[in-house]
Amino acid sequence: MNTQKKEVSTNTLPFHRKVTYGFTDMAGNILFCIIGSYMLYFFTNVYGLSITTAGTILLLGRFVDAFGAPFIGILVDHTHSRFGKSRPWFLWMALPYSVVIWLLFTTPNLSGNSKIIYAGVMYLLADFIYITLSTPITAVLPNITSDSNERMSANSIRLVLGNVGNWLAVTFVIPLAALLGNGNDKKGWSMAVGMYAIIAFVLLIIAFLDMREKNIFQEKVISIKDSFKSTKGNWPWVIIVLSNVIFWTSYATRNAALPYYFQYNMGNQHLTSIFNGFSIIQVIGMASVPFIAKYLRKWGTTVLMLGITIIGQLMMGIAGTNVNFALIGWCIVCIGSGSALTMFFAMIGDTVDFGEWKTGIRANGFLTAIGASFCIQMGQGIGPFITSVIMNIFGFDAANKTQTKHSMQGITFSFIWVPIIICAISLAIMLFYRKWENNEHIVKSDLEKRHLV
């Protein structure tokens, strides 16, 4: 009886700790989503880079950082402190993260190659530092509770709060920059992002102070060789990585094209903030994910949500210039995509358990770094690059206040149809996850027996 009480106490997270865990993602999104949604637009329409140069910087930066993600994961696995493995990273990186992203949107008076170098270096640093936060955000989840339902609950709260951070960022940064800049876009963006940076710093410190890591069963240091060995035969992890990176490519392609679509195709730049403001509706899907998963399971819930995303995209394509119908489609897209990314984050924690069961190696940091940070970075690099290439082929020129009909077709193709094609591929891959989820109870049972020995 005492053993059971101790187990329940260990595995059950208090609600306040689930909320402060969510502060990590809220802090990450309140800055990083500005990069994901507006970086291409900022580089071309505020900073003054060509669409080709801007797209290339985004691609190269994310590629470098994406392949750095596994090594950050290894660092997390090798971290041993009185605070735990993942928790101290929130303390260490809170200030660098906030300052560097503020500097990214604070543009000095440069020209020529110096201007390009500054943009590239600051973008690379911002992406890299984000990995040092996003990796422990996901890696810490299996270590704060071993209960799958508690993980799902904590992850859902985390992603709801992360979505609030995203909503605050993408909805208000443009009008706030216009207000603070008073006609000076560069000044306005610097001041607006600076305000968000302060909020992110405070949230990370609060999260660090309240967080606790408990379920760290493996005491010996994991070698780099063993970290890579933990992927051997871990097919559910492979499926999640493939499907997730493709999903984020679709997500980033759409977001990169969004401000151009409303400014040029719809003729109203303010619609960008309005539509992004409605993205908060995706918390409905995020909050309902644990309940839907009880009936459709995780793979079925993910497939359903990816399908809903595609339906919403199709509705926006059919809507054309009908703002009301497009907004309905957009809300459906947000519910679907927000819920899908919730599932990917939840399932990657389960693949850590599978890896330990299969190989005897519990490489939280390494597996979750690739399953989460790597996928995000790759998708957020490839997506905007695809958008920039398509827009360039169709003749987009940021110097023109109005675009040609051909150019606007390229924007529409990037915003509506490319994300649909890519998202469908992600959905098809997720169908293969069903087989592995059927054996999840065996994995959990065997691991519990091992940990008792």
C-alpha cells in the first residue's frame, strides 16, 4: 500500500507545475514565433534584403542549427547538476535567448555584404540558442513523470500556453511595431521585440524555479556512441521524425507566405494580425487532444488533425477574396495544425521509452532533440526557402508596392497549395505508427519491472 502511494505521488504532477512547465514553451514561442512567422517578411520589407538572399539565409541558418540539435541533445544527456539534466538549461539560456533575438530585430545602419553578414550571424545565433531551450523543454517531460497520461496532460497545458505565446507574438507585433516606431519600421520592430524579450526572460526564470526532475533512472553518463545506438530499431521514433519534419515544413511554408498573401493578394496588411489573432482558437483542439486520444489513440488523433488541416487549407483556397469564408477555413487550419503538433510532442516522449526498452539506453536529450528541435529547425528552414524560391520564380519584388498577377499567383500557391501537398505526405507516414502504438503497453510494463530491479 505504501509503495502504491509513493508511486502515485511520484508520477502525479501538481497543476501549478504543469502550468510553469508550460511557461517554457510560452517563453520560447513568444519570441521564436516572430521569427517563424515574420523573419522572411522582416528581412525583405523592413531590413531591405532581396527575397533570394533572405530565403537563403533562412535555409542555411536552419540547416546548420538543425544538425546541431542532436549534439545539444547529447549535452543535455551529459548534464549532471543539483537541478537535474534539463532544468538548468532554462536558467543558463534565458538571458542569451532574450538578448540575441532582440538584436536580430535591431538592425544597425549597414550596407552591402556587412548587412547580409549581420543578418546571417544574428539569425544563426538566435536559432542555435533556441535549440538549447527547445531541446530541454521536450527532453524534461519523460523525467518529470513516468505516467503517460500525466505526460499527455502536462504536454497539452504546455502547448496551450505555448500557443498563447504564439498568439501574443504573431497578433500584436506588427501593430505594436507600427505604434512604437511611429513611421520608423526599424525602430518599431526593435522596441516591440525588446518588450517581448523581457517577458520571455521572466517566464523562463519562473519555470526554472518551480520545475523538478524525478524520473532519472540511468545514472551512468551516456556516450555519444550510445546516444546514436539508442535509435537502432526505434522505428516509432523514425516515423515521428519523418512525419514531424514534413509537418513543420508545411506549417512554415504557409506562415512564411501569410503576410505577403494578405498585403498583396487580399490588399489589406492588417488582415495578417487579424487572422493571426484568430489562431488562438487552436487551443480548443490542443485542450481536447487528451480526450480525443482516449478514443482514437495517438496515431488516429494525429491523422485526424492533419486531415482537418488539409480541409481548412482547401477552404481558404476556395474562398479566394471572400474574407469571412477564408477566416472560417483559417480557424479550421489552426485547430488541426495546433492539435497535430501537440501529438508529435507527446509521442516523442513515448519513443524515448521504446528506445530504452529496445536498446537499454535512455537518451532523452538526443532522441527528443531530433524528434522535436531538429524537426522544427529543418521545417522552419525548408518551408520559408520553398516560399522564397516559388515567389522569386513568379517574379516577386519587395520594392514594388503592388505585385503583378503572376507574382500574386506564386504567393497563393505558396500559401494554399504547397502546404496541402506537404501535409498530405506527413499524414501518409503517420499511418504506419499504429503498429507500434499497439505494443506500447508491453513496453511500459517491461520498463516498470526493470526499474524495480
